Amino acid sequence: MARVDKINYYLNIAETVAERGTCLRNNYGSIIVKNDEIISTGYSGAPRGRKNCLDLGYCIKSDMPSGKGYDKCRSVHSEQNAMISAARKDMIGATLYMVGINKRNGEYVRDNWPCTFCKRMLINSGIKEVIMRDTKTDYRIEQVENWIEKDDSLEY
């Protein structure tokens, strides 16, 4: 049996973190790693103390298209929760690994990207790259500096 490569090792951990998610649509797990050490983890779920969609049994955003209606969503995104749990000095130059699982069919959320708000937070956090899983072994690597150069907030 072959040894798993380091990127998929960390993506596997992020996938396990996603199992704690409380979203009824897509659950995400994120981990922040620097110098081969896990700095923090985060999963998608309602703010501490608030009822989450899993416990409520419904999602207000369920009929909205993906990428729309973030103001209606009860969840804090996995990337946000991971960044909230880490000190900025530890995130500078770090890598965020992210995995999304579609709760309706159990498949990976392919071609997933951090939302505009998460991109802003990632830029300010000092994280240098985000690695996103597409299949059990395939992933994409995005340099955060690209989001600074290609400012999607200027696109209307």
C-alpha cells in the first residue's frame, strides 16, 4: 500500500473536520497548516450558541443557487472558523486546506472556491495559498496573492 502524499494527508484531515459541519447543503472542513504543523481547524456551522440547520431540520437558503444568499445563511464558513481560531502571526505564510462534501449526494463539491468574504479574510490573514479538493486524490492550489491582483470585488 502506497503512502499518502502530504497534501492529501492534510486534505483527509480537513475532510474529517467537515464531518462536524451542521449545514444541510454542503459541509466544509478547513485546516490551516504552517511548517508542517496544524495551526487550527474549522467547519461550517452556526455561530456558537445559535441553533444550526441540522438541529432545526431546515435551511432557509435551501432553494437559493450556490453562491447566492449568504446573508440568509446561518453558517460561519469553515475557512472563517479556522481563521478565527488562529493567531495572525501563525497564519502568515501558512496554507489552508479545504474540502467540501455535498450533503444531498455525499460527493465532493468540485471546483469549490472560498466566497468573496472568505477571500477577503484570507488575504488579510496572511495565508499564502489555499488547496481545495476536487476528488479523493485531485486538488487545486490557489495562491492568495492572485486574489489581490485579480480583485473580483471590482467586477459588476
